[in-house]
Amino acid sequence: MLELNHISKTFNPGTVNEKKALRDLSLSLKPGDFATIIGSNGAGKSTLFNAICGDFLTDSGSIVLDGQDITFVPQHIRSKSIGRLYQDPMRGTAPGMTIEENLALAAGRGGWLSHVSKADKERFREQLALLDIGLENRMSQPVGLLSGGQRQALSLLMDTMNPPKLLLLDEHTAALDPGTAAKVLAMTKRVVEENHLTCLMITHNMYSALELGNRTLMMDSGRIVLDISGKEREGLTVAGLLEKFNAGAGKELDNDRILLSGKDN
């Protein structure tokens, strides 16, 4: 489904601000894989997503999605096959437009629906009801009036109304309170399973990294230093995950946000 072959990216090469963000990184995802990604700030997690989405061209390597080489395909073309949720709940929706209008845009995959039929409205209402947060009764309200959690839930629905070939979740619950985050994660799990989506999810929570999906990846310095699945992943504790990271990266994980999430959850 997704093949990353030896991709690398250096920002500001040859200057004092040179940053090697991705280093000869390779990754293969099968259809239906749900892989969580964990790593310190600067490990290259979001940069990896940016490369997949086409925010920039990689310096080397290739990106293949569902058998098509998209290495040089423009971002707006890739967006028709790739859904992405961001950490900031304010991204991904148009705040001045109503819930119904946002869903109409999503249903058209970037193209405006000139007329929203009664059937379209009923479809939107039914799908909003599945979120179980009351948005099906607020379709005429501007999205800017919604809470952060409601906007993330709406964004999740918008990105999966027409199931994408690949769904990227970039710490999409990090800005939410614990209760709302848990609800959005539960929605995420259900939507991914029901639509049989291929998914990559960045998280800072080590428990989520082990409990969600079928694979766990850990990144450091622009490389994937750990990729576990199957029986190796079953029953693995946070302490065991840290030990494997230390062995793969050759150093201890020193990100307080990640380490504290392992103690408090």
C-alpha cells in the first residue's frame, strides 16, 4: 500500500542551520496496517508526514502509494488519496462555514458541491450521529463555534467520508483534554476499523502506541529505529518498549512528555 524507499531530506544544506530531518528512511505498509509512531521532538515524525503529503520534495528515494509512484506528484493531487489530521484542532476545517458546508466540501474531495440535496443532508446527518456528540442537530452552525474536540471529531469524519487510501494522524488528540482525547481516540479506532483504512498515527503516549493498531514504530534523528508487530508487540510493556528503543537508537529516550505519559496513563 505505502512504500517509502530510502528517502532523505536535509533542510538548509551547507549552512549553519543545516538539519538532516530524514536519513535514508524506508518503510512498507500493507493494506489495513495501522501503525503508531512515537519519538522525541525533532525525531522526524511530522517531517515524515510532510514528505508523504508532498509538502516538499525529498532529496532522494521514492514514495509509492497503492502501486503509484507519487514522489514528484504535487501536494494537491496527493490530497485526493491521503487524509490528514493535525495536532491543532483549528486546522482541517473552515471556521466561517457551517458544519453542512464543511461536509459538502469533504464529500466533493476538494471540489464544491453546487447543490446539497436532501439525500446529501440525510447522509451527513447520519454520519454525524455516529460521532455521538450532537453535531447532527447543529448542521447549520458555523464550525468556528465548536470546541476543539468537536472540530477534531468533525475533521476525522471529513477525512474519512470518502475513505482515503492512507490516513495520517499527526498527534490529533494532543491539544485536547484527557476525556475528550479518549473519546476522539475511540472514534478513530472505530472509523479506521470500519473503513479498513491504512493508517499512520503519531502519538506521544506510549500506552496508545502499544494499544492502538497492529504495529509500533519509534523514530530518532530522522530514522526508524524500531518497528514491532505481531507476537513481539503483544504483551509488550512500556518499560519493554523503552528498552527496545534504547537498543535500537543506542541511547536512552530523554523526552519528558513521552516518559511522563508512560507513568501517568
